[in-house]
Amino acid sequence: MSSKLAALSRLVVASNNAGKLREIGQILAPLGIDVTPQSALGVAEAEEPFETFVENALAKARHAAQQTGLPALADDSGICVDALGGAPGVHSARFAGEPRSDLRNNERLLQLLEGEDNRGAYYCCVMVLVRHGRDPQPLIAQALWHGEILRAPRGEGGFGYDPLFLDPATGRTGAELPPAHKNRISHRGKALAALVGMLEEGRQAGT
């Protein structure tokens, strides 16, 4: 890891999703890193043409870095449902079409699983951090959060599919968990924690 990355003090987040931005900001706050959403810098959303989380995350991070000249962080994440062969996966945000709607996405998921006893599912998150747009060695972290899909939504917090996603360890949905607790156990929280570990390791090494 270069000294430039080890001394990271500011980065742009390649997302316009308010929920993601809030969670990322909360997790990175203890590091003293200034987190700026790409929309605040006039950066439009990048295309996400790929069928894997890692390719889409890397494309978004490179786009934001190229447009701003800053180190960029991007995640690509979604929910993968066993009975649907892993769908909606990378298409989670637009599962019910445009305009994107958490409510319609959740409704479509429930419709497709109507009468289905296999409710197993997991969230997947891939986090990518690049120093610049052509960074040949991006930091990449991936994590999963296993659970199951309920037959009706529960909870008022979270976003995305959280009202339907039951965490078996707590017996709560993602929408019922306090934000700090969710950040510790969620796919995004664990992936970002792994990436933060890489940053801290680089800072300690001073390389």
C-alpha cells in the first residue's frame, strides 16, 4: 500500500443512495476520513453493465475517481435469494424496474416467493477503494449476511430489502435493528470493516 493511501484523509463515495451514504459515513467516522458523496461534486452515476458485484463496484469507483481526482470508494451490493437462483443479485436496486423503488422491489420479491417454503437468502457487498482512476491495485473487500425472507415486512428503519430480511441471530429484520448494531453484522458493515483494516494496516506499516 502506498503512503498516499495510508495517509488517506478524504475520499469520494460513488453512490447517491442515502442509506448507503449514511452507513458508510458512520463506519468511517472514527478514522477521521472526510467522506464526500459524488453528487456533491457534480458526478453523475456510472453505468453498471456487469453481472458481478466486483466488476460493477470497480467501475463505479474508477468513474468517481476519474471525475474528481480524489480517492474513491464504491460498493455494489444486493440480495441473493436461494429459491430464485440468486436473483435479484446485481439487479436488486432495479428489480421492479424504473424508477427505482424499495417498496415496489419488496412487493415483487414477495410475489415471486408466494407459496415458496425455501426462504433462504443473503446480502452480498463488495467494497472497492481506488487511489485514482487508473489504480492498478485497488483494495477489494467482500462480505455476506445470511438470513431469510419473511412473508410480510417488519420494521421502519433500514432501506432496500431490510423490512423483509430476517437476521436469524437476533430474530430481527434489517429494518428493526438499531443502526450501530446493523453496521456491525451487515454485509456492508463487515466489508467496510475489512477494508478499514487494510487501511489501518497500511498506516501502521507506513508503506
